Amino acid sequence: MPNRILKESICTSDEIDRLSAFQETVFYRLIVSCDDYGRMDARPKILASKLFPLKDIRAAQIEDALRALTSAELVTLYEVDGKPFLQMKTWDRHQQIRAKKSKFPAPSGGMIAHDINCNQMISDDSKCPRNPIQSESNPNPNTNAKTHAREDDGFEEFWNAYPKKSGDIRTAYMEYIGAVDSGVEPSALLEAAQELADADEDEVRFAPSAEKWLRNKGWLQKPNVKANKPGAGKKTELDDEEQEDLERLMKKHWGAKDE
């Protein structure tokens, strides 16, 4: 189990402040117990045994805590084949995803946690019958896709400019979105990638993969300018497999684009 990241902002979070001491403890223990994608079996008895192996915690206490966490929009509950699971919201913004596959099924329709709102999934008769971006007045989810999709987040330009194509484009994309969500301008990332591509040959050769460069805030470091022709050997476009990976990832995490 990899180490988890807890940020100082938790101490001043309004959502966390509304939780009771026990509910907050459940939240922290979920962070260190769920899989590398922020998912976990949500059966209360299972959670009680995994989160509190040394304490006598009842399933009803876990149910109450889960209701509070979903109300605070910290956790999403969903069902797959009649079995309850949970997804920690905004997981990909705060944690490093190292595993290539989750131990648990994804939320319905491949949507990420903050696109799902099944807050009553604890009850036996609760269901999440349709994609929540649909509404009574908007039954077609694609008609309002711009609310959830990022049609031009600049990643493709960044990936084309970055000189080192080793590593996983999907993980690189998640790191890129995390940087943008933290306030970094896409234009700044693109400019830094172009500067690295134009750096001296040794610096380009030993450059990290795009995902590691993004994770380590590589845009804050100024590379040494190389003497030979700028951009030599730079890849200018995505190959078919990379393009498919990127489109699939963007559709999964940000919704379908307008047709």
C-alpha cells in the first residue's frame, strides 16, 4: 500500500469542519485503506473490520459516517452488479496513482466520482438509475457536455512539445490536469515543455518522463539552451495509439464532447 498525501489545507476545510470527530476519523482511515484509485468495498461490516480492526465499531456507526461523508461531498457511493462501492472524490488531484488497474469496478458509465451523486446508496432499496449529468429537463447528457468536459485543456499541444515520450500518456494527463487545477496556466506548461525541447542535448537525453516532470513541477526549472538547431528530433504529433488513449481518458474524466 503506497503512502497517502494529507495536505495542511485539511485543517481549515469547511467540509471537514462539519464532520464529527468519528466521521473525520473514518475519512482519514478511508484515505489510507482504499486502493490506488481511491475505491473500496462499501459494505458497512467490511469497512468496520478494515478501518477499525482493533475497535468494536458497529456497522450502523459506519453507515452514519458514510452518509455524512457523502453529504459533505467527500465520498461517492455507487453500486455495480448490486454490490456497494465507494470512491473518494477528487482523489486524482491529491494522490499519486501508481497502479495500472483498480482493485474495484469504476462508477457507473466510467464517470469519475465528482460526476456521480448517489448519496443514498447505503439503503438496500437505493439505486442510481441514470447518469447524474442528465436532468428532468435535459435527458440527453451530451447537450450539456461543456459543463463537464474540457474541450481544449492544452494537453495535446503540451504532449507534442515535450521531448521525452517515455512513460504513460494517461498518467501524464492526470498529472497535467492536477497542475492546471492547482492554478498553473496551460500556456506556462507548454512554454516550459518547448524550452526543455530546445535545451542542450544532454539535458534532453536525461529529462524525466512527462508524468515525472509534471509531478516534480519541472516547469519551475529553467533548462540550459542548446547550441544546435532548436526542436531537432522533436515529435510533432500524437501517434494513433496515443491519440486513442488521450481521447478515451478525456471522455472518461471530463465527459463526452459535443457531437
